[in-house]
Amino acid sequence: MTNNPATISHLPFGDTEPLMTVEDLSAYLVIPVATLYKWRTLGEGPRGIRIGRHIRYHRSEVQAWLAARAEAVA
């Protein structure tokens, strides 16, 4: 995950949480980038944010999605 201070300082509402790219999330979840895009078209996967033509993810949203999936399996 890139920690570009310029990017962090421009997040809305004073949020200082770095956003994850699709590639960051792919590496974090150890799944292909194509799977993330497919999940997005199906309305599955963690909630992403469209910024122009790019998709970004809040780490807290990813963690919440993972926790919800863990609860669904248990």
C-alpha cells in the first residue's frame, strides 16, 4: 500500500486513513485483481469509492466486510 502524504492530506472530512488501491486490496486479500472487479460488478466484496476512473477502499470498510463474512460463516 502506498503511503503518499500528499494523498493522505487531501482525503475528505479530515480522514487520515490511507486509501487502498485495487492492487493493494488484491495483495492484502491474496486474490486476483480481476476477482475484485467482478465482485464490484456483482455488488459483492468490500465497498469501494470511485474517484474519477479509479476505485479506492477504506481499510476500515475492508475490515468490516471481512468481519461480516466471518460472522456469516460462524
